[in-house]
Amino acid sequence: QNLLAEKVEQLMEWSSRRSVIRMNGDKFRRFVKAPPRNYSVIVMFTALQPQRQCSVCRQANEEYQVLANSWRYSSTFSNKLFFTIVDYDEGADVFQQLNMNSAPTFMHFPPKGKPKRADTFDLQRIGFAAEQLAKWIADRTDVHIRVFRPPNYSGTIALALLVSLVGGLLYLRRNNLEFIYNKTGWAMAALCVVFAMTSGQMWNHIRGPPYAHKNPQNGQVSYIHGSSQAQFVAESHIILLLNAAITMGMVLLNEAATSKGDVGKRRIICLVGLGLVVFFFSFLLSIFRSKYHGYPY
């Protein structure tokens, strides 16, 4: 009991200084692995040093800090849950002990027993947003954390600048507002919204997935997620460009069929449009095939 009390007291002291406790191999084995424990520990295994070039680690760490601060300064804060971090350059032996070869990784170490499969956060499928981490922690520990994010006025400022810009443009062109009725302009704006939504930008905003994934073993970078349940930010950009190219091909085909210009020129436009549709739609289907394994083609 004295040993347990000392461990809890030490963890509480560290938590009072910073919301996320940094640990090396010795601290990890003593406070996370070794009994006795009557508390849960969330550990983020990461590689934050610049030479590791892990941009995803930095992004995930920001969300992790938001979550830990929300817990530290909440009215329900207690000694039943602690947030810790193990950096590869400070605890490489921990990574070897757990046979861990990728970062970032989030794990829950329960008060009793060994971590189960569900105690490892499914980062690739769910993303690393603080809200998703909080939901996972609630499932594993019954500790509910309400995420509080620091105020971000960049969106408000950007909106104010946009409104000011549009208002200024309308004022300068107040004697000639025919451009408002330009069908082509409105069509382009509508297409931009459609491309953004169909490429999964809203999913990215909600889930906060990484931009891409770098395999730590061979250094290969993947821009297309292998599962149909998740995607990378780069993947949504690729899908957006493919949809735009296919749409351009359809527009050219329509132009070739409806225009009354030179026959030779119309034939060239038709071939270019057909080539765009066939090539980029085939590329889109190949991505679909790689994500939806076993689909009956």
C-alpha cells in the first residue's frame, strides 16, 4: 500500500506540472507496467525529434495535449487516469519490449491485467482527433472527458476578410453587377463545392486523419489507405483531381457534340475529352479496387 501511495503521489505531482507526463524506459516500467496499480494510464508512443521527420506525430501530439489539458483542468479530474508519452529517442527499449515498429500509437494500460487488443487505439481507421480519443478512453475506462479547445479566431478573421472583400468588390462594381448573373461563374463555384464534398473533405475535417503514412521499416510513403473504412488527406486530394479531370472530359465531349465549329477541331476536342474520361476514370476504378477488396468486378 505504501508503494502504491508513493506511485500515485508522484504521478499526481508530475500531472500538476504538466498534463502529459514524459517517460523513459525506467519510469515506464515502474509506473505503467509494474504492480501495484489502481489507476489507468494512457500512453502515446511517438517520435517527435526533428530528425525522425514524423509530421503525423506532431499533429497527433497536439490533439493529445488538448485532450490531456481538458482532463487536467476538468472538475472530474482524479488520480484514476494519467496521460503519459514515450518518445522513441528517450525510450527505445520500451518500443523493443512491446515489439512496436510504428508511431504514433496510443495504448491504454488498465489497473489490473495486461492490455487487450481493444486497448490499442485504431489510429488508421478513426484518426487522432481529441474527441475520438476521448470516446475511446470512455469505452476503456468509463472516464468521460469533455474536450475543451483553446479559442481559435483564425476562422472568424478569415470569414470577416472574405465578407469585406466581397462587399468591397460589390461596392466598386455597383454600377455593373452583371457578373452576378454569370452562369459559368456559378457553375464553377458549384463544381468546386461538389469536388470538395465527394472527395471526403468533410470526413477529413471530422476525423482528422494523417496526410499520408510512412512505413518505418522501409520508408515507403502511402498516399492511398488500404482500407475502405479510412482515408488519408492526400488521398482526398487525389480523388478531387481525378473527379475534376473526368468532369473536364465530359465538358469537352459535350462541347464537341453541341458546337457548330470546324469538324476537324470538334473531332480533336472529342478525342481529348474521351481520353480524359477513359484514362482518369480507369485510374479512379483502380483506387476503388485497391480499397474494396473482394468486390465482384
